Amino acid sequence: AFKAFRCDDLDENDGLTKVGVMKADFSVRCWDEDGGYTAEYWRIMYLATAGIIIYPLCVPLAYFALFFKVRHDIWGHKEGEKETELAKSLVFLTGEFDKPFFFWELVEVIKKLVLVGLMSLVLPGTLNQLVLAFIIVLCFLVALLVAKPYKRPEDDVLALATGFGLVMFFFFSLIL
């Protein structure tokens, strides 16, 4: 969905009036000779906007709302007390994490959305894009290292190893 907003004039130096095409699909014209968006591109932009609103915005907001609603039940739950039905139903999202970090799945979703969605729009194809992604991944790795949010230590080790792998990926991409 994020790539729908990237258009380009394939031949900027031809001296003719610019006609842009969508980078993700060269058969789609973004604008015509008069500079206005085409009807087809408007439809694509509407669908892409809906896709961006529905998944990248609504999913983290829904996670946040659910976690906010059950926070006291999860943090304050003592042995022998009954959990609410909502807290029980969210175990698939919260069960692997220590109580203070029950929301860590939200952090992971945000990391994925930033690295996949947002970074496709920020300075695409430049070295600065890689530098920014490297810094973002490094920040998430430091947060993971400090928090160690998982109940089982081996899960913390695995998460740290994969985070380190991402950092090394971006580091070596910068070197190349």
C-alpha cells in the first residue's frame, strides 16, 4: 500500500511534458500531460489509503486499546483471583511476556510497521534510508536488551539474536 504513492517520470530529460508512472506498476499512469492525477491512480490512492488506515493504524490502535483495558487485571492479578474474560482471551498476545511487559507484542508490531511500511517512503533508494533503518533497528535492539520482556530466558536470547541479526544486516548493507 505504501508503494502506491511513489510515482516517477521515467524520462525526465526528454524535454517533453512529464507523464508519471507508478513505480510499483509501470502500466499505471499517475498523472497526465496536464499534471493532474489520472482516474485510475485516484482509485489506487484511495485503496492504498484505506489499506494504510485499516492495517498499519487500526491494528496497533486496537492492540493498545485492548492492552489498556486489561492492564490492571494483568498487572494486579494475584493467585486465586479470577481473571476477566477479556484478559483470558488476550493470553495469545500476552502469555509469553513477563507481567510488566505484557504489551511487548505491540512494540513488535510497531517495529515491523516502521521497518516495512514507513521506511519504504522515507528517502527511498538512498544511503540515508539505510542509515535511518540501522538506527531504528539498533534502538529496538537496545530496548529489547534492557527490557528482556520474555518469561523464558531462552526466548530473550532468541529475540536478542534475531535483533542482532537485523542490526548486522543493515550494518553490512551500509558497508557495501
